[in-house]
Amino acid sequence: MRRILALGLLWLALATPARAGVGLFVGIDDDSLKWNPRPAMELALMRDLGVSAIRVTVPWAPGETSLTGADRAMLDRVVGAAWGLRVVVALYGTAADAPRDDAARTAYCATAADLLRRYPSVADVVVWNEPNSARFWQPQAGPDGASLVPAAYEALLARCWDALHAVEPDANVIAASAPRRLNVTSIAPSDWYRELGAAYRASGRERPIFDTVGHNAYPDNSAQRVWARHPGGEISEGDYAKLMTVLQRAFSGSAQPPPGSGGVTIWYLEQGFQSTIAPAKRGSYTGQENDRFALPPSAGLIPEGVRGPAPDQATQLGDAVRLAYCQPAVGAVFNFELADETNLGGWQSGVLWADGTPKPSYEAFRGAVAEARENAVDCARFPEAARSAPTPGEVKFTAPPGGSKTKP
């Protein structure tokens, strides 16, 4: 027993990487542990990769005030199996079920609080998913075109912050956002953070509403380099300066510290790059690929006709981790999926093929994670990573449909 305890303490120490400033850890977004009754192989591979956390999703439906029996069975499996890994839980439902009124907010946050009470080792809760996207929250705007979500989401964050910190003082309440507008009714992240900050200030609240900014940092497509910057309201990983600027404008001087102060950091909660399928692995997949920017896993498997500036998935994965490490207020980056989805119409952004064997990109990702853990990343490769102010024209705030353009 003492040896098991010693090994456990050693693993926990190794799973807590450090660097100057906030420290960066790398995680995986993957729900496979929820259904796998014997996840030993997947967990062994995660530990071999050096990742420190796994994010899983838990569904929520209106009226629920505690975890369902199915939720508990799933989390029992995940939390019990993921020994030594930080378990991050994203709690959300369908777009039509978003908690838009006081009763729904109370029920939702009661469910989140129940999660923390039942699982003392879990402290990280993502409040909903991409609320600025019509894919996850509807309606986005009223008949007059005015945005409805920022004020409703601010109230949801506030209610959950109070409920979760009452259960666990060190709870980590994570605010979520999408990297771009999905359609005309969705809200670009530059506008989203500005409007969320305005709703927070208008509420008169004198306590924070989040502990971490959880931003999904996908580029425009799998082949776009991770350091690419975007005009207008879009915010991907390369738009760190823009993200910092809009958050500082939204919250500086209030009771809500922006990232880089008060212990608040940014987590890139989702980032991923789809790869093509090696001919020998085609039997593990169904359907047809729908991403014309999917990359070869490594340079040795480049098929004829590949488009885009990035050479392969391996390069993209490594650069995503290293760039995040070099951005001072970023505390974590998560790769979307450990293993590919079997349906080619879904996501093939894992470092494992659908049959569970490593892709050629596996070692590249593993090496980048090791560099981050060992503080060995060469940030000279990313000279603008720590830039705190955007260049002219990078921060633009768009008007909601039917509304007038407002200044930041």
C-alpha cells in the first residue's frame, strides 16, 4: 500500500508541469472513457503522451437539479479510471434547452454543484458550451435583433460561481466561447466578450463570474497554421493579442479579473486538426471524408493533391502546444480527441487511428507535450506570441443583426 501511495504521489507530481508565469498543461477532449468498461489501454496512452487532463461532457436537460443515474454511472467510470489525471467536465444540453431564465439557471447550477459534491476530486466545470453559437444556444437574438445571450449567460455564470464555490472554495468555473460566428445570429467572440463584460458591469455584481476563460481556438480549417491572425471578430490561437485586449477592455477595473491577473487564465478547451486516413487503416472507418483540408498525419504519408500551407497533422499538433506555451496568460491547451471517430463525416483529429493504434503524429504530439512540461519550448520561434496589443484593424466589433455598430 505504501508503494502504491508513493507511485501515486510521483505520478501526480509528474502530471503538474510548470513554467515561468501561469504554467501550461496539455489535455485531451475525449468521451470514450464514458462508455469503455475497460479503459486501461486509452489511459496508458494518455499517460505515455504526458497529458495531464481529460475533458468529458455530461448532458443536462431542463428540470434536472442533480446528476441522473446514467450520469453518475458514467462519471463513476471516468473518475475512477482517470487516476492521476485532472477530470474537466463540460455540462450542457441542446441549444433549445439552454438555461435562459432564473428557474433554469437555478436547476442547472444545482446539477453542477451536485457534481462537485459527489466527486471531490473534480473541481473544473465548463458552464455550457459555446453559448455565442446558435449551435448550442437558441435563440441568440430577439425580434429586434438585440443579443439575448450575453446577459443570460452572465447571470448563469454568476449563479454557478456562487453555487460551486459554496461547495468547493477552490472550484474552477470555466466560461466557454466559440472562435467565430456560426451564422448571422451567432456572436463573434470579440463582440461576445465585450457584451458579456457590459452585462456583468450592468448587473452591479461585486464578485467574479468565472475563474478561467475557456476558448475553443480552432483555426478556419485544419491546414491553416496555428499562428494565423484573423481580421474582424474571429479569435483563434494566433489571435492571442486580440483575445487579451478584448478581455481586458471588458473586465479591467471590475471585480472580475481578466486573464493574466487574479489567478485567471485562458484555456484553449478545444483545438484539433483532421488527418487523412492511411490506406491500411481504411477498414476501421465508414463513410466519406468531408474535409478537403484534412492533412496527412506526417510528411511520410502526404497523398497527392493535399491542399493548404501546413505540411501535416504532426506539425500542427506540435506547433499548437508550443505556441500556447509561449502565450503568458494561457494555462492549458486541449486536443480534440485521443482517437479518431470511425465515421469520416465526424472528426479524425486524434493521435490514434480509429482502431486505437498510434498515428505517425503521436510522437510529434508527445514530444511537444514533453517540451512544455520540461520548460524547453523555444519561444523565439513565435516572436509575436507574447504580444499584448493588436495591430491596427485586428480588433473590430460587429453589429448584431438589426442593431447599430457600437465602439469597444
